[in-house]
Amino acid sequence: MNLARIARPEILGLAPYAHASWEPALTRLHANENPWRDADDASLAGLNRYPEPEPAALEARLAALYGVAADELLAARGSDEAIDLLARVFLCPGKDAALICPPTFGMYAVAARIQGASVIEVPLLRERGFALDEAALGRALEGPVKLIFICTPNNPTGHETDPGSIERLAARVAGRALVVVDEAYAEFAGTGSLATRITRLPNLVVLRTLSKAYALAGARVGALIADASVVELARRVRPPYSIATPSTEAALAALAPAPLARARERIELIRSERTKLAAALAQLPLVRRVWPSAANFLLVESDDAAALLARARAAGFLLRDFSQGALTPGAVRISVGTPEDNARLAGSLA
């Protein structure tokens, strides 16, 4: 499948920025850097030097983590940069469209609109547990759609989308659009990644991040996983030195065997606490409904969301308000915290 033909023509003809040569064994007098590192600089590589332009060790480690080939992965500053790169590569301003399925992560629409593309919305079917509306999607695909964003587990609902629905969608738009599957919360679901199906469905793109399960939200390290041709196009528009030195070092440290084992233990604890917190919240008078979740958060509906939020704040907790959304009336999103935090929150709302 020739995926390059659905990219913007300007990107196909773009010559990437020619960064300074990366030869760390030589004394660097070619990149106009400060020759002295600060006495308080605790990094391994030195913050006075530019980071590696193409973080090869990091990308190799991420590819191993997610079980994909090295040429199928591009490191990015979290999923947000990956979303932005896809919009810049594939969405022609004033011509193309991105398709989203609300309620969902807001950056998909923001990135498309910044690019000057239109946004087509096909709402999830609330009455069917926020399932994809495949019939409505079929009608929407008759328009100028180039990118289709699906978050699974979805933010803010927490539900998983049927992989079969995503596969059917990718097959339907083969050769004319990409289906971008955001798996930011996949570790908490415990199910397999769609990244393993890219060879069979090359117009499938998967986004991953170290922000959630691996406790690196502040480092901003994510990955775009796709057919090698899509990765090569995204690499053309990724800014040079995109991943900062401390972020690369933090990610490589977090993916060593011992920290990985700790992360997996904490993932299991979060999944266990999610079940306990959902049961506790479901018993509260303020709570009308707790939606099933495969993520590290719960979407809770209340007849008085303002009172729920106020009680939580009075107890020192900040929750996310979705109560004004057309598809999330009275809803509040609650991240699963430590066992102590979860017990204290439930007690404060009782």
C-alpha cells in the first residue's frame, strides 16, 4: 500500500533539517555549544550539549517494549507531539478533515484545527456503552477524511473499543486514510495492542506513552508506531533534538529490568484499586452511576456534580469536571490514586 500518496504533497518534497553531525567520541566544536557543563548538571550526557538528534537507543528500547520493528517506531514528546506530527504530515489546510468520536481526548481536534483542517464528529453510542457508531462512521467517511482518531481505552469514558470494529474501519479506508489508535492507557486494560496488526493493516497507526503506566508524565516521552513509510514521513517534520537529554535518560532508566518490574506491580495495584474504588463510589448517595473502566480512572455520574467536586476539593482532592458535556451529563473523572488516597476520597464524598 502506497501510504505516501495520501500525505501532503509539500511533505513528500520536503528536505528535512540538516542537524549537526552526531559523533560523541569526538570533541564537539561544530554545534556552537557551551564547552563547560554546569557544576550542578547531574545528567549523564551533559546539558551543555545538544541531545542526540535521532535518539537511537531510546527508540530501540521502546520498539523492544512494544514488540515492533525499529523502523516502525518514532519517539515523540508524549502522544501529543505524535498527534501533531500526523496532522502536519497528512492534513492539507482548508481541504482535509480529521474524524473524532466524542467524548474523547481533546488534542485530536486541536491539532487538526491548528493545521487548518476541519473536524468531523461521530459521537460514540452512549446507550451501548460508548461503542463506535459504525453506521454513522460509514456515512462520514464519504467526506475528505484523512485521519480517524480512536482512543482505547477511551479518555474520559474508560471503555475499550472492540478491536474488530477498528480493523473493519481500517480495511474500509485503506489507501485513503489512516486510523490512529491512541493506546495511552493500554497497560491498565491488560489486553493486546493493535500494533501487532500494522503489518496486515499498514494504514493503522498506534500511539503509546510512558506518561501513565511508567510514571513519566513530566518527562514527555511517547511513541508513534506505524508502517515504516509513515514513520519516515513523520521523521521529516519532527523538530531536531526533539527529545531532551533528561527525558531520554529518565526513560532508559525507567525501562531497565528492576524499574519495569516495579511499574508492572503498580499497574496491577492500580487495577485492583480501580475495582475497589468503583465499588465504594457506587454506594455513595452523590453518585448516580460509575461507568466500567479499563483505564487508570473512573467516569462517575452524579445528580449534583458541583457538590461532588466541592466535597472533593474541601478534602484536598482535584477531580476533572465533564458534567457539562452533552454525552457526559453530570460526569466527573476520577483518577485512581494510592490506596490511602482512594479510601480518603471515598470517605470525604460519603
